[in-house]
Amino acid sequence: MTEPLYYTDAMMQTCSARITALTDVSGSSAICLDRTCFYPEGGGQPGDRGTIADCVVVDTIKGRDGSILHKLKEPPPHDLGVGSPVDCVLDWRHRYEYMQQHTGQHVLSGALYRVAAADTVSVHQGTEVVTIEIGLATITDSLLRDVEEEANRVIREDLAVRAFLIQDHELSRYVLRRPTTRSGSIRLVEITGYDLVACGGVHLPRTGLINLVKAVGIETIRGQLRLAFKIGDRALLDYHEKHRAITESSDLFSCRPGQVPDRIRSAQEEIRQLHRTVRLRAERLAEHLIPEELGRDAPDSLMLEEEDEDLFKALTERAAMDPDRRVLLLNRKSDSLQWALVVGTGHPFPQQELRERVLSPVGAKGGGKPPLWRGIIPVSRVGQAESIEKFVSAFRSVWEEDRIRR
Ligand SMILES: [Zn+2]
């Protein structure tokens, strides 16, 4: 068996060991050692990464027989064999980060239990946040704030975190925050004088090393609350990012950070009003831009250049008001051609032919119903001239043939 040095001293970053086996795990080479500071994945914590004799370890897992397997990125060199002495070096950033998350979660679960009488139902340690699902359907903002304050108080008090083994028959002597179903030898983790649970993970030795916790989200899952937290250096980084964003925003609005939401609301309202004004002006302008006789005696087309959406929409709607019109409106944009087909209710409409002979050949996308169809042709400026010519002449010839038939 491998001696689990990570349990003796979770802050151990390097150790020396001897190889006890070279093996294979799902297609990757793996090394077993007589002792290791690499924690194998378990209890929601990821496996450790680092190097063993300069070979890159990508993960550490527990084998079915309980052995600790250090998975290597590449097969080990030939001079490494059973009995070889090796130096092991942890990816300390990775390990420290998840110990901070995990130990922070112990403190938060303890605070939720004490302050909000909330049991921890499940925990997920994600790459962005740690989520804790609790046995409550609701929690007030002020109560969650109290929980957060309590957890930060426990961090400031820098309480010792210790782990020790007991036998299952001794369980009755301990008051655990969360009952355990484990049997035999049980590992208990205590935040001194504050919290006690059964846990097989690795923890920071003192709560002060957690630094900081911050609640950042609440959602309801299966009738229970799932709380999201930023813990440790992640919380500080989150603060840096939010501080930068809010400072930039308040500079843009020339206001204090606390006034930013009000300024955004005012700006949104102003934009709504401006849109309304632009729409009304476009409607007035459209009355003048659509000639009285356009498309009344024969099918006609109207070409526009880079017109904005509001005016194009107003023009098509204006044209569609006359039941005697047949008009194709086109608006050239840099990367597409906007089209609208107005067919007044005063004319019969060869819909199938228009679709097959006018719209499909130029790849027109869109739809509608009488008297107005509209959409785009996704074509660059370079290819537009040809498409426009094809579009307009097909439109006219379909109508001409239809007229002759009648
Ligand atoms: Zn733990």
C-alpha cells in the first residue's frame, strides 16, 4: 500500500519515494509509489497533478484495489523501474486552489447550519464557483448575508483544521454536523470548536488561509436552494474583475459606482424614446419616398442604398397599403441584399411561381403572407449586381407571363 503523505501534511509540496509498480490505466502509463504527496481524486476533489522524476503527472486516481495510480502524460523512460528512487513535485497552484475551495465549503456548510439551520444536501466544486445545495426552499438576502459574515468571521479567527481517525463504534461520542453511513475506520475533519464532519479530502491547516468567501448566486433546483460561492483567491479575483468593470462603467457615465444602475435605466428609456421618434419620422418620410404611381400599372422595383432598418420597414409597409401595387424593394447592404415583395390584394398572386422562379434562384431567405413578403439574400457587395438583375427580371417576367395567360 502507498503511504498517503497528503493526510499527514496537506501542505507538503514535494516528497521522495520509490516506484512499486509501473502499470497502465485506460491507455495511459501510470506509476505506483511506496509513499506520495499526490492526492487521488475523491470526495468531490480532483486528483493531483505535477511531476514524478520529471515525468508529467496529469491525474491521480484510486485503483479498484485501493492503490494510488499516478497517470503519466507520456510513457516513463526505460531507466525508471520498480525500486527506482524518484522525486515528486506537486502542481501546487492546482492543489492549493482546490484545498481552498473545499475547506471554504466546510466553513460555509458549518455557517449555513448554525446561522440558517440549513443542512448541506450536496456540494459541487466547479471551475468557477462552488455550489452548495441546502435543505431549504427559500432564504432571505439578509440571512444569506449573515451566513457569509459568519463564514468570514470564522476565516478571520484562523481556526485550526484537523483530521483524525476513529472507529465506527466510537461515533456516538461525536456530534457530527452531517451524519455518516461509513463503517470501520472513519476519518473526521474538525474546524476546531466550530464544525465536525466525516471527510476523506485534503484541507488547509487553518481557516485563515481560505482568505474570503462571497455568495454570488441563488437558484432553486428540485424545490431546494442551490447557493453559489466564490471562495479564496477566486473571490478576490472576482472582486478585481467586478471593480474594474464598475469603475469603467461609472467613468463612462461620469457618476459614482452606486449610480450606474440608475444611469443605465435612464439610458435605456432614452434609447426607447429615440427609437420611437426615428420610427415615426421614417413613416413620414416613406409617404414622400413612395411615388403615387409606383407598381400600379405594371410591376416595378425600387432600389435603396444602405438604408436603415426603420426606413426600409416603413417603405415596405407604406407600399403595401395600396391594394393595386406590385413592387419589389431592394436595399443594398455591405454583406447582403434586403428584399421585400409587395403584392397588393387587388392582384391575383402566382405564389408558387414566384417562389420557384424569383426567390429560389437567387437564394432569397425569408417569408411572409399577402400583401408582404420579405427577407435577405446573403450575398457580398461584389456579387450583388448579378443577383439584383436576375431578381428584378425574374419578378417582371413572372408577372408578364401571368398577365398574358389571363
Ligand atoms: Zn473535507
